[in-house]
Amino acid sequence: MFDNVWLIPLFPLIGFLINGLFGKKIKNEAIIGGIGTLMIFLSFLVSCGILMQMIGLPPEQRVFEKVVFPWIHSGHFKADMAFLVDPLSVVMIMVVTGVGSLIHLYSIGYMHGEEGFYRFFAYLNLFCMSMLLLVLGSNMLVMFIGWEGVGLCSYLLIGYYFHKKSAGDAAKKAFVMNRIGDFGFLIGLFTLYWWLGSNHNIWTVNFMEIKAASHLLPYGGVVTVATLCFFLGATGKSAQIPLFTWLPDAMEGPTPVSALIHAATMVTAGVYMIGRMSFVFIKSPDTMMVIAVVGAATALFAATIGTAQNDIKRVLAYSTVSQLGYMFLAMGVGAFSAGIFHLMTHAFFKACLFLGSGSVIHSMHHALHKVHSHDDAQDMRNMGGLRKAMPITFITFLVSTIAISGIPGFSGFFSKDEILWQSFSNPYHGNLNIVLWGFGAAAACLTAFYMFRLVFMTFFGECRINPGAKSYLHESPLVITIPLMVLGTLAAFGGYLGMPKLMGLLPNYFEHWLDPVFELSTEYGSTYAQHGDHLSHGLEWGLMGLSVLIAIIGIGIAFTMYVQNTKLPGKFVATFPALHRAVYNKWYVDELYDYLFVNPCKAFGQFLWKGFDVLIVDGVVNGVANTVMGFSGIFRYLQSGYIYNYAFSMALGVVVMLGYFIFK
Amino acid sequence: MSNVLSLTTFLPILGVLLLLFIPKDSKGVLRNVTLGVTIVTFLVSLIILTGFQSNAEFQFTENVPWIAAGPFIMRYNIGIDGISLWLVILTTFIMPIAVLSTYTAVDEKVKEYMICLLLLETGMLGAFISLDLFLFYIFWEVMLIPMYFMIGIWGGKNKLYAAVKFFIYTMVGSLLMLVALIFLYFKGMEAGITDFGLLNFFSLKLDMATQIWLFLAFAFAFAIKVPMFPLHTWLPDAHTEAPTAGSVILAAVLLKMGTYGYVRFAIPLFPDAAQKFAPLIATLAVIGIIYAALVAMVQEDVKKLVAYSSVAHLGFVMLGIFAFNTEGITGGMLQMINHGISTGALFLIVGFIYERRHTRLITDFGGLSKQMPVFATIFMIVTFSSVGLPGTNGFVGEFLILLGAFESQLRWWTIVATSGVILSAVYMLWVFQRVMFGELDNPKNQKLSDLNVREVAIMVPLVVLIFFIGLYPKPFIDKMEPAINKLVAQVHVSSVNAQAIPDAEMPAGHPGMEQMPAGHPGMEQLPAGHPAVEVPSSPHAEPVVNPHEAK
């Protein structure tokens, strides 16, 4: 089965080609959607086969590399189109193809009747192919094809409603911000390649070869430079400070896109990349600290913005940024498998939340359309009380909200609590640990608050939709609700795969699974780890209880403000207008970037063009030309306009010059 | 088929003779005959491609006496190696496409136009295959004239200004090169060289001062052609005013003449000077990348934007070449071909919408995707190729260039250059958005027709190559690499010699790189049995001023 790994990205590629080239002629939505969904489902089946085979193997044999064809070979450099199957990539392909299949299925219903239905499915398949290349690539360059490929698909899908200016702007912004990250990725790659090559004659970009040579890498120094560059790449792709502002704008794309690309898969690529190269990252304590700090700061910062948004998808977008921050926090404190675990549970509950919000928007849109209302179908202020009309959507949404808030028993609790505990107890960051934990805990409180605010505003209270439209609200069709139910179930129970050792009910399957991948990194880490006092189980239980309490407080505040006393939010805004305005406007980060980077660049370009090119360079040239022109009056009669005259005079000139040299 | 190279080169001239017998009013016949001739030329050139052996030697060589005037012996000395091979193929490949693009665009003086195109083709091919310095110069000049007329006669509003500017710029360079050439010849005569044969001069050992002056003269001529900052200002005007086919050829092939000139002449003839000036040239290249990208960003005319993007792309090529290692030069050579394909395609795309709307102002467009879906798809593919998205050709070239340059002494330059990949995304996606996305609100755009069969036929080969080179560049790299390894060795051996052995003791015609074992796989094997390179160096690779240590 391992040998067939190349089929996994191939199926969606076939789907892309069929729908992209012939979709317009096929026209039939069932066939187009069916092909798209079937292709990614086939990949899922192959992935399952690979998973089964791997489970049957002893841990040390769980690495397999498949070279499909040679790609770029030049000088020392060698990169093949090759795939790497190991426990980490298997987790990723399961998530991508599994969640991907559900979202494809959902899209058949959600995108029904949209112009360019075939285009949507073609892009979605193309995205899946790129994402699978990213996670399966056995060298940095194949990963980079996927890395930029998902950026391209994100661009295409955010700009799906290209007639809207905001969609075009958002698409471009996403791509450019990703490119800034890609710049970092490339420099990181060059640095690592050059250093290993010139110092140890190991010229490679292959992950397994780098891993084998990783003992040669120094702690800090050049590794810090390289990993910080890679991390810049990760902040672009995974929307971390400072490159996070594209993700909320990316909500211009259709909702299934937000679920698949901007929540479950693409944005986690940065986390995956750090996991894939953990044996390099861990060698730089400084980089690890930067990652942890950026992750924790992003988790908190994005959560604050999430509390004041009224667009249902924007709240979820900031929530995604915040949750990605948790994953980076995990990576930064050396809890790699906890980070990947949160990546997985987040894929379940966040995909469910986005798809649920899509179901709500779908219904709202339909109802508002019936009464010719132009109210915003995504604005939570127009919603309320939807739980009666849409029970399945409501229940799955609620389950996922509980999961993300960290209520015990649901998936998000296990993964998030593990991260919080590790950020407190890890041996790498000394006194910083308490700050990291504090940020994480505060963000957890805000998460519970804004998520329940969302649930209360959308599903509880009285219905604030245009009165005429109310009767048109209805539950979505099965093709939409089935993916919701599956994801809801996973959001509830997916966490039991990785139960903390502390609870002792089940072994932590997930961590064991990833052990062979991260073993070496832990070993490297232990060389500079500071082993302080042994932390007791009591402390761990206590912190766990504290984080649950914090979540409950968040929910309680949301309940008070948005169910019990609905006048409170208005009063709050009236009391702190400046604070609210700042949070509502996303702390003006976009404006700051425009002011600092975008506008100066444009002005500088104008200056170079009009000032330097036209004025200085051309001024000199034209000056020379005009002088020559002055003489040219005399020679004007030579300008006959016939080619042979020119050719003749040129030849004559050559002869004269030659003659001069010969007879001088 | 021993003289297939000559056949390829002069087939277009035969075409010109054919055209002379066709009345100027039968425009259709003129176009079809020209297209036929260029296609036949392309097919003949495929014989070269299939017969080419992947080694470092010059192949398909022909060497016969030509002109003997006093002390000047000029020979008809031609041949190709892996470096010129792909440029020859690129030229013969792009010509039918360029001809096909003129079917509706040019309706006046069709006969003269077609004659210009064919003359141009011979000029370009001749320059790529010349192994005689003087022959090269002749072809170099031959190219210039048809291009001048194409801009001056069939150009846009400011055609005369642009044509004169083009002519003056290029002429200045040519003259300098001619003087340097003749000077070099006399230097050669002192050392016993009897003709203009390029290979003879490779073994000529020039002192540093001479090398510097000669290098500067050649480099200046080529820098104008590339064009390198700050000698680039003729390009935007020439491109904007030239008819579509002219722009396509200018971008796809003519500019490569400059970069090719460095690889074929300036660097191997004057390796020490080339190394000395590498930081300066790299600096100009990197400024060009950033500068042109910033200026491209604020252009209002689509064609001008594409022209500036050319300057940036060629900056990458120059950076790769002056990395002086296999990866960098391979990337540079590959990027020359890639730029020919992608930028050629971009100019064709601009031509398509210009023919429909007679404007190139970005603000006149918007929302065209709705009306022209096929056009939108092709435009997007080409845009991403130009931006260097992995999986397209642009990536392979750009990546190898940056990788090679990073390995060399040009590390800091590379970091700045790499930021160019951000800027290229900015300006290309921005123009794409403004032309293709948004509301289709301009009434004049609402009736635009999508691409017709001819136009799709023009673009399909380019799109196929974009993906082919992007996904499987091996055949291209394999054929060019032996010649590139040889060039790298030439540069590095020279610098080793310069350090190890005093100039005076060097016998003329020392065991130069011509004796390299044919088809050797790479630098690693170089030291084996090569007397000139036995210098203590790292067990691996570059026996040079190891750039890694020269921080």
C-alpha cells in the first residue's frame, strides 16, 4: 500500500483536470460535484489503507520514501518528486482527505445553483492535491510546491466571487502576505542547504537526509537564522503575528472554502512544517522561544478581536487565528505531538463550526432572498433564535463550541489542556513559562466568551430577522447536515485518541503514534533543558481545574451579556467607546500596514519611475540625442528610408574602420 | 546533414527570396508563406535538438574560410553547445508564434513586415551559432536593423522616439564592442592567433588591465541589450511602441542576446575581470530586480508594466550567471528560456486585448473574466508562470538562480533579490486583478469576444511549455549542463592559475578546458588528472577562491 502513495495526490489532480477542462460542458451539478467528491474520497480510501498498513508495522519501520520521478537536478542540487510516508504525514493525509471529503460533499449542497459551480470544484480538487503534496513531500522543494500551490488555490477561491472588489482585494492580500512568508521559507532553505553543504559536503533538501545529518547542526547560530526564516514562512501561511491580517479578509470566499482551507488544512501548514523539521527547530532555543511567544501572543491578540465582531464568519476567522496560536505555542514549548493533536481536533471542530455557520448563512440568505431584503445574511445582529428552525445545525454547532471552549470530555479540552500544561511545565523557557501559560489561559477565557456569544446571538433569544422572512428559515438538506453530524461526532469524541497520561483511563495513542517522529527532537532538546523541581500530579490536576473554571467563567459572562441582560453589551460600548472602536477595527493593524508599507512602496515606485527613469536617465540620453540631432541636419539627405542604403552604409563603415587599422 | 545548422539559419533568407515574388497585395499568401517558412525552420531545428549529444563540445560545427582582408582573417565558423542550443530552439519556436500573432494586427506594408521578421530570425540565429567573433558582430548588427524598422514603421504613437532611442542605445554598445573586438584581435595576433575564432581566444592569457578594459567594453554592450539598470530606459519605450510581434521577439530572444553575450563571450574571454566585477554586476542586477518591480507596480499601461517586469526577470538571470557555479548559471540559462516563454506570452496577451479595445490603459479594463473566460484562464497561468509559482517553468529557473547565488559569494545580494519574488507577486496580481476581476462596468468591454481559434493556437504551445519545464526540466538541464560545467571550470581554473602560476610562465595555449573529458558529470571530478587545478582546496567541489570562505 505504501507504494501507492502517489495515488493520493493524483486522484484530486484528475478531478481538477476533468472539471477544469470539461466542467463547463458537463453542466450537470451532480456529475461535477460527484466527480470532485469521489476523487478526494478515493484518496481518503488509499490513506486509510496506508494507515492500516502502518499500524501493522513496528514503530521503527514506519518510514517509507517513494520517488516518483526526478525533478530538478543541477550541480550539487537534487530534488525529486518524492513522497514521504511516516506517522506524521499519515495523520495529515487522514485529516486532509477525511475532512476534505466531507467538505466536498457539503459543497454540492451549499454551492447549488452558483455560477461557475464547476470552477469551484476544480479549484477545490486542485487545493487538495497541493495540500497533499505539501504534507507528503519528502523534500523541502516538493513541500514548497504544495506550500505555494495551496496559496494559489486560496487566492483563486477567495477571489471566487471575482466581480466583488472586496473579494479581489482579499485574494491578492492573501497571496502577497503568503509570499512574504515564502520569502522566509526560501531563505531558510538556502541557509540550511548551504551550511550543511559547504561545511559537511551534504548537499540536500531531503527531510530524512537532513534528519540523519542533524547531529552536525550547531545549537543556535546558523540554525537560529534558518529556523527563524522558516518560521517567517509559517507565520505567513498560518496567519500569525505579524502576517495574520489576510485570514479574516479571506472570509470573502465561499464558506466551504473557509472551512477547508482557512480552518482545517492550509493554515495549519506552518505548524506541520515545524513538526516536520522539529529536529532542526529544537536546535535553536532562541527560535523556540520566539515561536512560543508569537504563538501565545497571537492566541490572545486574535481572541480579543474576536469578541467584538458581528459577522459570524469573521468571529470564526479570528478564532482560527487564535487557535493556530495555540498550536504554535505548543511547537514553541517543544510539545510537538500536542501541537499536531490540537491541529487535528481543531480541524474537526472548526470545520464543523464553519460548515455550521455556512448552513446558517445558507438558510438566512434563502429566507432574506424570498422577501427581497438586502439585510446582511452573515450579520449576527440579524439572527437569533435559530435553534428552533435548524436543530441539527444547532446541536452540531453547540457540540463544537463546547469542544473549542475546552469543556472536559470534548476533543478540544484534551488537546488544549495538554498545550497549556506543557507551556507551564516545559523545561526550555524558564520563568517565561508562567507568562506563556497566562496568555494561553486568558485566551481560553476569551475563546469561551466569544464562541458562546456567537452561539447565543445566533441560536438563542428572539429572532431578529426581517419578520416576513422568519417563516422561510429552514434546516439545510441532508447533503449539508450529514457532514455536520460526522464532524460534530468527531469534535465530541476525537479527543479520546490523545488522553493525557494523568487521567490514566486510556493510553495516549496519539503521542505514541508520533513518538518515532519526535524522538530525536526530544533528545536534542534535553541537552539544554533545565530540569527544575518535579511538578506534582496535584499541580497538574489543579491547573486543569483552573483552565476549566476559566472557560466556565467565559461562558458565564457570555450568558449574562447575551441571554440574561441583553442591554449590557450596549452599555459596555457606551462606557468604553474608544476601546470598543479599537477592538472592533481590529486594533487598526491593517491601517498601520498600509501606512508603513503599502503606501510608501507605491510612492517610491512612482518616484523611481517619474523621477529617476524619466527625468534623470532619459534626460541624459535625450540630451545626447539632441546634440546628435543638431548635426543630423547635415546628414539628413542620407536618410533615404531604404534598408539596403542602411546596410550599405554600415558595411562601408566597417570597411573604413578596417582600412584604418590595416594601413595605419 | 552536416550543415543543418547553416540550413536552419538561412532558411528564413530563402523565405525572403520567396516573398519577393509574391505581390504585396496578396496579404494572406504573404502571411501564410512566412508562417510556413518559420514552421519549416522550426522543424529543421528539431533535427539539431534530436542529434545533439549531451556533452560539453561544440557540435554541428562548420568552419570554412570566408573573408581575408590584410591581417584580418574571418572564417565562417559556427557550432552550438548546450548553452546556445536552447536559445536556437527558443528562437525557431517563438517565430511561428510571432508571425501568427500578426495576422490581424498588421495590415499595412505586410510584405515588408514579413521580410523584416525573417531577416530578424536569421540575424538572431546567426548570432547564437557564431564561433567567430567577427561573424557574431555581423549578425548582431543584422538583428538591429529589422527591429529598428519594426518599431519605427509599424509602431505606436511615439514610434520614432522609441526607434531612435533603441537605435542610439544599441549602437553605442555595438561600437564599443567593435573597438574591443579589434583590439582583442591584435592582442591575439601577438600571441600567434591567426583568425577571429572564439575558441582560440579562450586560451589567450591576458593581463589583468587589458582584461578589465576589454571586459568593460563587452559588458557595456551586453548590459545595454539585457538591459541592466541603469541602461534599461530604452526598453519600456521600445516595447510599448513596438507592434506585438516585435515586442514578443524583443523580449523572448533579443534581450537574451545580452545575457548570452556574457555567458559566451565576456566571461570566458575575460574570466579574471569577470570575477572582479561580479559584485558590481550583481549589485546592478539586484537593483534592477527591485527597482523594476517597484516601477512596474505603478505603471498605468499594461505593456509598460510587462516591459518593466522584463527588466526584473533579466536581473535574476544576471545574478545567476555571475554566481559562477553550475546551479546559478543553469538557472540563468533556464530562466532565459522561461522568460522568453512567459514574457512572450504576456506580450501576446496584451496584444490580444489591444487589438480588441485599442487601449492598454489598465483603468480602461476590469471584470474581463466574465466576458472572456478562456482568455482569463490563459492569462492567469502565464501570470503565475511569470511570478514563479512552483510547478511552472518560472520557479525552476528562479529557484536555481537564487540557490546558486546563495552558495556563491553573492549571499547578501541573493537575500535582497529573493524579496523580488514578493514584489513580482504584488505587481502581477494587482494588474491581473484590475484587468480581469471586478465589475464589468465599462460598456465598451461588455461586447468583447473571447479568444478565437488562432489565438488559442498561439497560446497553447506556450502554456504546455510552462508546465512541462516546470514539472520536468530534466531534458533541458541535462543538455545544457555539460557546457555550463565547462564554463564554470574555465572561470575557476583561470582564477586558480592567476594565483598559482605567474602570468609570464603561462605558455600560450596551455591545457585549457577544451581538454576536459567529454560529458564529465560535474565539478567534482574536475581535479582528477587536471594539472591546472591541483591546488589545496576542500575535498569537495570548487577548487576556487572558495566563495563560502570569502564571507
